[in-house]
Amino acid sequence: MDRPTFGHLTPELTPLFTDTYELRMMQAYYNQDHNPRATFSLFFRDLPPNRGYMVTAGLEQALHYVENISFDERAIEYLAEQGFDEAFLEHLADLEFTGEVRALPEGTPVFANEPMLEVTAPILQAQLLETAVINQIGYQTLIATKASRMRDVIDREGDDQGLVDFGSRRAHGTDAGIKAARAAYVGGFDATSNVAAGELFDLPISGTMAHSWVQSFEDERDAFETFVAEHGEDAILLIDTYDTVRGAEIARDVAEETGVDVRGVRLDSGDLAALSQAVAEVAPDLDQFISSGIDEYAIRDFFERDGVGVGFGPGTALVTSTDAPKIEAVYKLVAVERDGELKPTMKLSTGKVTYPGQKRVRRLEDGGAYAGDVVGLRGEELPGEEQLVTVVEDGERVVDLPDLEAIRERARERRHKLPYEHRRIEDPEPYEVTISDGLQAETEGLRERLEREVSG
Amino acid sequence: MDRPTFGHLTPELTPLFTDTYELRMMQAYYNQDHNPRATFSLFFRDLPPNRGYMVTAGLEQALHYVENISFDERAIEYLAEQGFDEAFLEHLADLEFTGEVRALPEGTPVFANEPMLEVTAPILQAQLLETAVINQIGYQTLIATKASRMRDVIDREGDDQGLVDFGSRRAHGTDAGIKAARAAYVGGFDATSNVAAGELFDLPISGTMAHSWVQSFEDERDAFETFVAEHGEDAILLIDTYDTVRGAEIARDVAEETGVDVRGVRLDSGDLAALSQAVAEVAPDLDQFISSGIDEYAIRDFFERDGVGVGFGPGTALVTSTDAPKIEAVYKLVAVERDGELKPTMKLSTGKVTYPGQKRVRRLEDGGAYAGDVVGLRGEELPGEEQLVTVVEDGERVVDLPDLEAIRERARERRHKLPYEHRRIEDPEPYEVTISDGLQAETEGLRERLEREVSG
């Protein structure tokens, strides 16, 4: 079958990257002439296991989707085939986003029940966005967090070791491979192996050699000599194809005999801490780069066992966030227009309660360290620094988003302001997030009214 | 920043979805005039936890990448900026795949150490493919397997309940959202909520309503009536926004009063088995669709506790394969041309040994059930049915791939041929995969020779 698998669609740009029920509701909103303004809030109810904080990422891509909604001919034709109404589809063909978006800037520590994105628009527009914005912000936030945890272990226990994303092959699809590289950079990585991500986001790219290079030659020495002849001082020689310590000796001899000050060697199997010490014995002048099964726990253990290395290449564990592969972010209706006014709303579903109304998020500081957050109603007087920023008004971008370097620096600074007990990679202390008096009163009042209505 | 996040690139189509080291090796192969024919094998060394088998998927997308390699001007320009050589880039601009691909057809049960893909081509070409083919086949195989486990629980303990993929929002990026829908269909799902996936792969799409629909109306009755007015017998009413049993009563009343035989109701929170029984009491004529935290374990528990439902909507657990979010598939050099002949090769890295040489995979049957596999050398005489198929020769497709319906049917049939003890969702019995005498002798001979060389 020679059908192109994406065809003319770039999935990130197609408004069809949405759930069927959004379009079914949208048609009903349209046909039933029920299109009140509404506010949806994107947040998570619980931190994943062993996470004391998350680091926001993916806003740029989410906004790109919001601002570029365009149902083209092929999309409209497909929806017509699926039985959607002609009048509704004509409306869709002209649809664009005219609302407001407030958001936590990328690189911000975020906790449970804090809106990462708040969208206010006619419900027909706002509803459509759910699937794509959760997808982009949820995944990148998961990976920026995983990366931040690794960088943090190095900051505390290491010696400024480099971190390079090696995960593309094990990412869940191509978009994940590319976005993981971006999110990892936000979280404190230095480079990626993914060339497409390097091109798209202007990230430093980095690469060494594979076992196949070594195996494709008669012997290891021949393989190393040929690679050094080609790449000179840029060469990093992979030494574990046959025997790691013997490989290190050959790498050292090749560097000495050719007179090329090669960049170093890579270890990719076995007891990495012990082997790195053995390699340092026989080849003390060669920098060691460590890969295979690397995550924040492995890096901590490597340091605890006095491993020797100048850089790590995490792969699978980074891009799948293996120990916590999901963040159950949701996009919930929190306010809806009634009699011309936005009124707070909530659902009561067991274990899935949502705080009603448009919000603000305030962060308190004490001696330069974060000392707790307050989530309150948008109009409420509250102490602390406001975290939510208005990024789109009347469908137009009203702020320039920072570039990736600035986002990465923001993530670094703010991570260091979060007291260490909340950053521990195991059993972190919960950070205090207070629900304001105003929001509590609103929540309880609304709950009582709804429960009265349901039982009445 | 208004830079398009994908730009003109469809990442699945760009040859830049590769690791930097592939291109660095390729340049060295080219400049050093070292471009032997080589065979790479894609396989995994261990089944993920609680998996007794995996179901192959993603071959169509992997072949699409292989057959459409094309370094366009923008890609070449980027690589030039990164310091790659002009002569090499000229070579890249004309690069196309001229080799052979053998593969396990999609929908085939596969076990550790069995090649899912075997690529033979000049090493410069074959090397490039590594990242993309692992990415596509690895992820879809993970998800087809997860889906197959859910379908299998229903086949054994259920009543032919429907399975609809609800996972797009929690997938790792957009490509995963779309490919998960495809892979889930291979594994036995009936439909997806993802509209883009429906359009691309001609999958049935399905959707109900969200809590936001209910909340956007004055009360639940108004919300249900309006939805039924719009969607009639297609309507599935979400009943847990305020109180599930009360919601069911309202849904029942709306159906009775309007005379519309609605499709049913959806439960999305709480103790689903218990609530579904309570709903069946008050609204016995309404079919129940169950979502929230659904996976194979939840489905089994739902049946064990006599839950009532005609369909399930798994989301996060399906698309992230939460209990086993990674399959460590690799793409390893197993043979390389020396003196004009393809010679088996292997690496000795601790815990990462690879069986050398081109392979065949034979499957034995006993009374219609699978009775063990044999992995041997390509030319070796072996019993059983051959599983690997040649799909590309001299760069040209030599077989038509089956359509998704046929792949899904293949997966179903073959799953049922695998004895149940290997399909258990917890602690499955290991399925026997024998390494043939020929392959064992080859492996041992090569290992001895390599170890002698290393120590010598």
C-alpha cells in the first residue's frame, strides 16, 4: 500500500488532531445555537510518583496549534463523509480562535491543581483545543521534569557533567522524539542526538559512533584509526564492543600514535561505575562519556560509587519518563457565560473534583526560596508573585515568548529556588499549595448548590 | 516566536529523524571509502514485564521511511552548517535505498531475539535507518501488544465488548496519538476517538460527550435533551458529572420522554463495577460504556466483580503502555561484507550479546497451537513455518502489504493459536524459542575467535 502515512497533514497543525466528541459537541453547540463564552483550565490533580514538582514545557507548540486552526478542504471533506452537517462544516471552514489564553511560562515549577493554561473563548472554539493542548503540554512537561531531575542530581553531587538526549529511537513516535529533545533542553540538557530536533529548535546536536562502526572493520584498532582519520579531535570512540578496558587501551594507543587529542571514549554496557574507574586507570587522559540505562537514579548511583565521567547520554528513561510515563493532565470547564456573565462551574465526579472559576496562582518567597503557593480566584487580592501570564487576547499574541535559552535559564533559576526537600528524586516532601479563602468559599458554595439540585 | 514548529518537515518523512552519530559514521564511511554491504537486525533482547508475547506493528510506516529517503535542500543546508563535508552532502542529496528488507508481517506474535526487520544494504544506507525504524516499529509493537491483552481478556471473560481508543490527549506527542490508534486497531480495538487517525488510516471514529457539555447547561436534563435533539439515536450521554445513578435516571427519563432510543450512557469515575450495576437497576434498557483508568487489569477486575457494560474506552494506559512503557528494541549489525562475501559479526558487550548472521524464524505447531519457535541462520534447513517475509528487493517493494483489516484478523487468529499460558496478563509462562544448532555453532565459533583476538 503506497498511501502516504501523513499525507499533506502535519499532525501538529491539523485541527483533526482532536477527539471525535469535541466535533460532535461543537456541531451541537452550533446547531442548537448554544455558544456561551467559557473558560477551560489545563491542570493535573496529582503529581506522578516520586515527583515533588513538575517543570512546565510545550506552551509554544500549544499556542502554535491554537493560533493556526484551519480546517482545509480535505479535512472538511472527511468530516462530511463522517456525517457532519453542511452548515456546521461551513462554519468550521471559517473557524479561528478569537479568545484569551493565560499560561504559566515554560520552565516554571508547577504543582497539583495549578492551571498551566487557561483558555477563555466561545465554547465552540475552546472545546476543540482540548486534545492537542493536553497532548503537547502534558508530554513536554513530563520530559522537562525528568530532565530537570537528572540535571539536579549533577548540580548537587556531580561536576557539571554534560547531558545529551540519546532517546529518539525509543520515544513514542517521531513527534515525541523531537519534542523530548526540546523539553530535555528546557530541563537542563546540553544537546540532543536528534538531527531533526536540532534543525527545528536550533539545539546543539551531538553524536559519537555505534558498535556497527567498530564491527564493520577487521579489528577495533582499524575502526578507531579510521574514525580518528575522519573526525580528528571531535572523535569519541565507543570502547565496549568487545572488552571495555582493552578498548580503552586501544583508544589510548591510537590517540598517542596518531598524535590526535581525541575528545574521549564512550562506555555503553556493564557495571559503568566500576568500568569507568578501570578505564581511568589505563587511559587517564581520555574523557569518558557514559550511556546505557541512564536516568536520575543511575546518575546518583554512579556518583555514589565514584564513577568517572564527563557526560551522560540518557535515552529511553528520559524520553518515556519510564518511572512515571504519564501525567494525567486535564482541560476542564471552570466557568461558563450565563446571563452575559462568566459564572464558575464544577463537576462533582468521584475523585475528579475541579476547582471552579478563572484562577490566579501566587508564589510566596522567603529569603530567596519558594515558600508555598496560593491558588485563588482571578480577581482576588492575594500575596506573592503572580505566575499566570496573559499570552493571547482577542485571538492575538500579546507577548513575545522567550527563546529556549531563556526558558532553560528560567527553569534552572527556579529549580534552585525550590527548597531541596521538594526536589528529592525519591520521597520528596510535598510543597504547600493553599487554596485561597475566596476559592474555597466559591467551591463550597457551588458544591452545596449542585448537591441540592441533584438531590432535589 | 513565530517559527513554525515543524515547518515544511513532516518528521516521519525527513531523513533528519536520525541520530547525529549515524550521519557522522556515514560521512566517515563515504570519505574513507568503506562502504561494505551489511545486514542489520531489529529485535529485542527481553520481553517487557508481564508480557509473554508481543504483537508486531508499524512495518508499513517503517517501510515508508526507508522507501522515501530524500535529503532536500533545507536538510542539506542544515547539515552543511553543522560542518558536514560538501562531497558527502552531494552524495546524500542523491541517496536512495537500494537494498533488501525482510520482515515479520504486522500482527505476528514475536518473542525475544527474533528479527522483526532485517535490512541488507551498503552500510552507508542501512546505518541511516536505525533511529526511524526502531522508533516506528518499537512504539506500534508496544501498543498493539497492550491492545491485544485487553481484547484477549474480553475474548476469554467478557461478552464481545467494544474497545475504543480514547488516548490521544495523553499520548507522548501527536505521532504517538495517531499511531496508537492504528496499533490498537491491529491489536483488536474497534475504533478510535482521534479524528486525524480516522482520516489517515480509514479507522472507525467514535465519540460521546464531555463533562463540559453537561456543565455548559443550566442542568443535566437540559444538557441531555439538547444533545438528544441533535444526535438522536447516536447519542451517548455522560452521566457522572454530578451523581452517576441520578444521571442515569435523568438519561432514562429523557429517552422515554423524547421517544428516542439513545445509544447509551457513559460512566467515567468512581467504582465502575458497582456503579454500573446500580445504573443497570435504574436504567436497564441503556447500554453502558465504561471509561476512566481502563486497562487489561481493570477490565478483568470489572468482569470479576460483575460489572455491566457493552464497551470500554481505554486511554492513557493504552497509549503509554503505562505498566511497560518501553520495549528496548535494537538495530544491530549482524553481518558485513568481507572479501566480497557477507560474514556474520557480533559484539560481546556485557549483557548485550547479539546473535550473528542473517536469520530465519520458524514457528512449530501442534494440533493447531503454536508449539515453539526456532531462530536459525538464513540458509539453514529447519522445521516449522517461516515467519520472515522478503518485502523489499533491490530497493523495490516486492509484496503488497495487507490492509489494516487483514492485519487485525491475522493478529486475532495468531493470538488464539498461542497457548493461553503464554498470554496471561500476569506471570505468563515463557514461550520456547530455540536457537538452532547452526546458529549456536556460529555464535560460539565467532565468540571464541573474537575473544582470542581481544586477548591476543
